[in-house]
Amino acid sequence: MDITIQKEIFEKFDAPIIGVITAEGVDNHGTKEGIDMLLRKVEERTREDFLKFESVSQHPNIATWRRAYKKFGSDPHQYRSSVESLVRRVRKGDSIPHINTLVDIYNYISLTYVIPVGGEDIDTIRGNLQLAFAEGTEPFMRLNGTENEPPSAGEVVYKDDEGVICRRWNWREADRTKLTEGTKNAIIILDALAPVTHVIVEQATNELAELIKQFCGGMTKGEILI
């Protein structure tokens, strides 16, 4: 499986950098006390770090996604990047719920670096993966959804040969390719726009790979797409 970025994405948005981790032969079953402890610590740190902002949207790493969403026609007050949703949840005092180990790990990385992170089960992806502007006809069913909710034409999406697997760049993931406890092979994607730098994305990608090996085993491979 290859992952590509439509060249127009680089032309329209502010210095996109995509970190990619492929993990093979992982064990995603059960709960891991260590990653739960990391999540609780990063939640507390997030609450402290965001005290200096009157609103979550003032953080540069979140403001950049709000501008991007406007550029492809999505109201950022109605549709929020995954990292903004995480931060808002934590800031009001809630904890991030356990989903499965891989999701817990990437949520930890997302909060640590204040960047959107998501993941898919490689064995459910059809053909190759692409970050592109939607045609508007691609099928999409959100997590735990029951209806087809295709994207608007021009919306930025991740898609494979069968349809969209994440709408509005990093807003909602598809049920078809979700990570489960039975996932053996996964792809984790870290999205970044300026002011986040290549160095930061590389650090986040490396830490993510190490945590996957520590808590899930298997083999990991990382790359940065710019």
C-alpha cells in the first residue's frame, strides 16, 4: 500500500507535513496501565498549558487548522480538527476514554504535540491511500454510523479505492477502516501545518513508533511526507 498527497494540497495550504507510521504484527488487545498513566499526565499538562489562552482556538497549532478548514469550505465552529476536539474535552476536565491501545497511544501523541493524529487498520484499506480534494461522490460512513455521508466536492479527505476513510482532513474517521482490538497491521498518520516544523513531526513520529513497539510489539516503519 502506498500513501500519496495530491500536489494541489501543497499549493493551497500552509506547509503541510505528514508523518506516517506503519506497524505490522501488533497486539492491540486489552488495556495497558503504562499508557493510561501517560494519558493522565498529558491531560494535566494540557490543562496547565492552555491556561494562558482565553480560548482553545488561540493556540497556534489549532488556529492553523481552523484556517485550513475555512479554505476548503468547512466552518471551524461547527467542524473541528481532531486535536481541537481532544483539547476541548480535556480542558473542561474530562479524561480521554480508553478505546484500544493503538488509539490511546496516538491520542497521547496528539495531546503531547498538539497535532491531529489518526489511525486505520491496513487490512481493511482497499488499494492505495491518498490525501486529496474530494470529488463529492465518494462513499463514507462515520464511526458507528449507519448512513452514507459523502463529502462535499473540494473537501480535503483521506481516501482509498473504495471511498473516504477520514472526512475534513482529520475531523471524522470511517467505520470501515477503524482500529480494533483485533487489528494486526496499522497505519498511523500525523497531520501538521505551519507553525509545526519538520523537526517536531519527526520527534512525534519517532516517539509514536517507540510507544507502539513498547506496548503493542510488532515492527514499525516511519516516514515523513512533505
